Amino acid sequence: MRAFSSAVAPIAIIAALAFANQSTHAATSWTTASGTSDNITYDSGQTAHGLLEAGSPIVSSDKFVFTPSNFAADSSSAPAVDDLLSVVLHAKSGKSLSRVSADLKGDFSTLGTATVLADAQLKVTNLDTSASFAQSFDFGTSFTSGTEDGLFNGFASILLPIGWRNALVEYSASLNATGQGGVGFIQGKTGQLGVEVKPQVVAVPLPGAALAAIPAIALAWVARRRLAIVR
């Protein structure tokens, strides 16, 4: 989570935008809610309010690239906005999910005394075991004190344990802008989910004959040791 406040008027003033009340947005399935990529298949793709992605992400090389639509906060009209993007991932045969990463990029501006804030979280849940991991985005130095207009970039990455094959990925994000006599504006411009896989580790059982031979080998070794001691 990062916040930035400024009390100095920028040279260029960004006009306030009139956004509809976010509560009017219903859950929106992607226009292509299921599909396949290099090492994964996916289904149940949707966004809670249709803001992080109003259509469908561009899916290529196990990456989902989406373009937010009106995902912005303006202290003068719509001071807060949030959305949740989710998708179910399945590793292809012989593969397992090893890492899921995400980012969010955008820009912001302040006029007078105002504060803008971006917050986001990545969560991955194993659909076979219900185990889950969550990671907040790191926005680094995106919001540096004294900067009135700028870009922000947040990133999160979750390394998964061995054997994950089916998972629900949830990407939640929120933007806030407040004006203490001034105007703040912040908007998300692009986002991405990335998936990494690796070969599935499968325990190979020994043939029945080999299993039966193990006790016999052990007994033979013990007998030989006893014979060596007697001699």
C-alpha cells in the first residue's frame, strides 16, 4: 500500500472525470472466460465490477494482460474505486504450477493539498487442498513525496509448493483519492497476471518383485554379518 500527498499546485491541471457509482456494476464474466495457453488451461475468468477488465485479457505465453476501464479515483467525484479479477488455472498434463505473479501500473496527479493511494493483493488457492497464499503488491518508490504528477507500478509474486495443479487466482485492487482543499486523481492503466510451471514430480512405485526382494536382501545381509562375526 502506498499513499502520496502534495500541497503544491502542478503546472498542468487534470480535469475531474465523472464516474458512475461503482455499486451499480455487476460481476462481469470475460467475453472469453475460458481457454488455453502454452502450459495451462483456464476457466471462470471474471471481474467483480467490470473495471479491471471489461472484455477479456490478452492471453499469451501463460500471461494475462488486461486493460482497466474507468478504474480511477477522483477526490472531487469518485474518491474510491475497487475491483476483483479472478480466474481458475489448470496445469497441463505433466506440469505443475510453480509461481503466479501480478502487476498494476497507472498514473496520478494532485492539485493543492490532496492524497492518492493504491493498494492491491494477489491470492492463490489450491482447489485440491484448499491451501492458500496471499501477497500484497509492492509499489516501491512510485509515490515519492514532492511529486505532483507521476506513474506508479506495483508488483507481487507467489512461489507455490510442489504439486499444485489446479488453483483459483484472485487479484484485488483499490484506488483512493482525497482532497484536503485540493484535488487528487489516480487511475490504473494496465495490469498483468503471469504463470510459471515446471515438470510435475511423480513418485514412481517399485515393481512388486522388487518390493518383495527388499526383505530377502536385508535378511541375507544380516546372516552374512553374523557368519563373519562367528569366524
